[in-house]
Amino acid sequence: MISLGCRLNLAESETIRSLLTGRDTVVVNSCAVTNEAVKQTRQAIRRARRERPGAELVVTGCAAQIDPQAFAAMPEVDRVIGNAEKLDAAAWSSEAALVVQDIMAVRETAPHLAASFSTHARAFVEVQNGCDHRCTFCAIPFGRGNSRSVPAGAVIDRISMLAESHAEVVLTGVDLTSYGHDLPGQPNLGTLVERILRHVPALKRLRLSSLDGIEVDDRLFALLTQEERVMPHVHLSLQAGDDMVLKRMKRRHDRAQSVALVERLKAARPEIAIGADLIAGFPTEDEAMFANTRALIADCDVVHAHIFPYSPRAGTPAARMPLVEPEVVKARAALLRDEAARRRANWLESLVGSEQEILVERPGDRGHAGNFAEVRHARSEVGEIVRLKITSVQDGKLIA
């Protein structure tokens, strides 16, 4: 199983793995967030074929959903299965070379979640899929379809099972903060988190994947800042720090709202670590606009930054806007990464001497603190949470 891209793909890959027990099949679960991600998918396909020449090779995921014919035409590929079908056992037993339906016609997300995450200390649970928003740079809705949610009862049942063997569960989705609008009574992400914590007392740690800050209401804010079992790690879909760029991206927030949210979060829970997605070189971005995005890293105290150089995705409105020169995009992405690295390095140094609760993920090697800082350690209790003192920083990792 080769899983590219987001945590949602990782969660779904575990389900696919359980459907293919005993079969000589290589699955590439693809990503389409950028042109580079599609390129990496093709590279992974070719590499997998060289390493496993006799295996069946199946491509699924967002890149395969958006352009199935292109992947079906690759000589290395035996079959292409769409995003709506990849968690369905019937699709994997079918002999059809192309099993891909119209993703926009899909109206449900059944809780096809893995029975076990034996290869991971953390379990990833899909609670939402698809997106109803149409940011001008994004092709993902064409790979995932419209927003749809898993009923809370099914989520709770799954997490109750996982909590028996996993100390931490991560809730995943394409647009996680849109959870529940399509369900009876229109619950939201905050009510889902409340129900999980109430009905699964055995769950030690709950982490949320990327959030749209404009959707963080009072209930969710209180959970993020007051509930000890909700990890002090908030990853925000910021994308840019300039209001004109945000408007042209068709985002629903402005710069001031992002800064104010982070200030409120850190005032209420100072140990919260902020992550963010940021795009460098969006069409029409000039030096002043870029400077605003660069400054946002400090203004929002971003210590877990995901930096994406803009790449035009076919069929998106942004691809028709005046593009920034590729070398300028590349240079600006490098500057954002440098800025983020400095911020992160200072943050890691500030943690030296503190005690952190570490989830042991690899024996005598790796774990993550509640704030999602990676920690090197000498403990062997895989899957356990241990309290350790941070003694130093080496190669961007905490040493405990």
C-alpha cells in the first residue's frame, strides 16, 4: 500500500489494506492537491512496478478520480478505482479495468473504517468527506465530491473499538469543520467531539486534523482550549495572509480574523501549537501581498507549517488568472519555508527543560507530544503515553 497526501488518504488506505488480505496487489492511493503531487503519484506507480513486476497494480485516490483515463493509459497500471468505490469490497472483486463513477453524485459517506491500525500508534478516523466550497485554486472537490458526514453513532462505535488498542485517535476529513450539516438535526464538529469524549471515556487523546478557522464556533473553541483530552495542536487552513489574495482565492476569512483566532486560542491555552497551510505565489500576488503572508507566520505563531508553491490546476478559476513567474513562486516558497523553520526552531528550543506527554510510536526512537512536536526517546512502550523531560533539540527533533 502506497499512500500519498493527506491523513484522510492514510485512514482510507488502512481500510483498503483490510479488503485485500491475501492478494498480490499493490495499491497507489494518489493525491491531486498540486501538480507536484500528481507527478509524485506517477513516480510512485513506476517505482512500484519496477519493485513488484508480477503484482496487480491498482491506482485510486484523488488524482485517479480526477483523471482516470490518464492513469489507465499508463502501461504499469492494471486497474483504476475511484474515490467513491475504493472502500467498497465489490469494487476490488470486480474485474473491470476502470471503476470510477461521478463523484458529485455521491451523497453519503459510510463509515468504512479499518478494524485495526496495527501499523500505527495513532488511529485515523474519517468522519467527513468532500467539500462544498470552491476555492479558486483547489481541484480537490472534483476528486472528493460534495461534503458529506458520517453519523455520530457510527463514529463513536468505531472509536470505542479503537480506544481499546490505541491511545490517540485523529479525526480526519476533507473539510472537517463542515461536519454535520447534512445530518438530521445538523450537528457540528463541536457536538461530535463532545459526544466522543462523553461516550468513549477510555480514549486518552483526541486530535483534530485541518480546521477552517472561520468555522470554529464557541463550542469547538471551548473544547480546543479547555478539554485536556483534546490535544493542544490546531492546524488551520490559512492559505494566505493578504486580504486581496484571500478574496481572489475565494476564502471566507480575512487576515485579521485569523490573527484574532490564534490570539484567543493562545490566551486561553498558551501551550497550543499552531499549524497552517500556506500557498506561495498565488496568481496576481505582488511583493507586498507576499510580505503579508510571510508576516502571518509570526503573527499567528505558526510552528507546524505546510508550504505549497502555487501550481495551476486545470479547470480551476485561479489557473485563468495572471500567473506569477515560476522562479518567483519557487523563491517565495523557499522564503516561507525559511521563515517557518526559524519560528519552529525557536519554539522547539523553548520546550527544552519542560516535561511532555509523549505517545511512543516507535520503540527507542520516535513519538509525538500533545503539541505534535516530534520527540526522540529511548522508551520501548509502543502505544503508551509517557511523561518525559525534554533535554535538547537535535536536527529539528526534541530529545527526551
